[in-house]
Amino acid sequence: MTFHVLVPDNVHQKALDLLKANDVIRVSAPGLLARAALLEAVADAHALIIRSGVKADAELMEKAPKLKAIARAGVGVDNVDLQAASARGVVVMNTPGGNTISTAEHAFGLMIALSRHIAPGHQSLAEGRWERKAFSGVELKGKTLGIIGLGRIGQAIAARAGAFEMDVIARDPYLPAAVAEAIRVPLLDLDQVYARADYLTLHAMVTDETRGMINSESIATMKDGVRIINAARGALINSADLAAALKSGKVAGAALDVYETEPPPADHPLIGLPQVLHTPHLAASTADAQVTVAVEAAQLVVDFLLEGVAANVCNLDALES
């Protein structure tokens, strides 16, 4: 039997080479497809390898009766309807470790840049001004960093914060206490993290509990002058509430790489505020990470189609159907 693997997004050539090395796999890699073309192309696909640009929803799966697996070259599977996949017995897999370092480095870079006003300082000088007094910053040394979500990325952040002599605390209800003890990061209740953190960095998934967790009520419990970094998911923050807190001075600054809607609308309440540093969802956008996640996704598909081995499964109930 020959398996058809459709790659309707832009992934590294090394991933395509890995797939093509197997005689029983036929690869279609047209690049990022428009929706209508995508729905036509999936008709005889046994597996998909996607990134964030493809929406694998119920409609797509209805058009793909042969589909057995979806591999996400990245961590988040927000663009995949897991319930619809499970109902059809389609296994959804991701590559959670491939962009850990890239994301951690970007989040830490945002924290440094926010603290030292690097972006506005550069812009000021590029426009012909010399404004040293306007951009006085703060050191990271001796500050308390609160990490919300101490998974792979959160732990990488914690390691780097230690090198900067920061005090690190965290909130993660799913992490075994032994793991936190091994890396010497105290796990605290959320209200304790809010009360103590000079910097708050978000590395949690969006759930009913975490959606909009940074809001007027939670901000009121935080330290005056807290700085907030988000390179995880835009929906973790109530943007209007954060904007109000920035304008009042309760929050000293924010650095954001993700937004509820991407790209964010022109009237987004945080766009244009001088206390906010923005990047356009760049955390995983390094050449290193893109190679790694693409190759890992391809290997997941090969192992599943040829060996029946499923790893990094995001919808375990699909294996039971």
C-alpha cells in the first residue's frame, strides 16, 4: 500500500526528504494552500503535516475520508479540531520539544529589551535624537521572576533567569513537585506568584481556567510596576484590562509576541502604547527550530503510517476508536 502525505504548508526540505526516502510514501508539498485548494487536495491524503497556517477543522476532515494522522510541526494545536479528529479516529501529534529553546530565548530577549528600552532607544537614535535620560532602565539581577507554566519552555526560562541572578518562582498545577525541586524552583499558588513577581512570563496553554487570566482582578493583586511577558498564547490576556493597567501605571510594561487574533486589528488596545514592546509571533521563528520541528513531524508520520507507532499524541481517545 502507498500512503499519501500532504504537506499544505511551508516546511523545511529535510522533512520532505525524510518522507520521500520511503518508497511507500507519496508526498505532495504544494506549500501553503488557499482554503478551497486545501479542501480539494486532502481528498486522498492519509496524513497531513501542518504548521499554524492551516486550519484542520471538521470541514477539512469530512473532505479527507482516508485521513489517519495529522502532525503539527510545532507545539500548539489550537488550529486542529481535536474533537472532530477523535470522532474520525484521526491521531493528532505535535512536536513539543522542537522550538523550546527558540521560544525561551525570544521570551527572555523580550524581557531584557523591555527592561532596557532597547526598541524605543534604537528608534530614537535612528530618527536623529540622542535621549539617554528618557530611556533609563532597570536591572534583572535581584528581581523576582514569576513563571506561569513550568513545562519545557518555562524550565528553559528558569535556567536562563538563574544565570541573570534572578529569583524564580512558578505556578504549574500539573508539574510533579519532584521536578520543580530538582530545578530548585518553588511552586506556589497563583495569588502568591502574582503578589511577589517583578516580572511575570506566561507559558501556559489556553484552557477554561487560563483564558483571560491576566485581567483587572488578577492585575490588582500584582506588585505595582510589574512587567508582563507573553510568548505563549494571546488569549491568556484580557487586552483591554492590561491596557488600562498600563495607562494607570499599575503595570510598568508588557512585551507581547502573541495576540488573540493574528494579525491583531489596527484598533487593538495594546498596539501603539509606549509601554508595550511588540513582535509578530516570532518566538519559534528561528532557522534551527523550523528544521527541528519539521523533521520531527515527518518522523512522527513515518513511524505512525509504517510502524503503527504513535508519539506525542494530543487526542489519546482517537487511538481507542
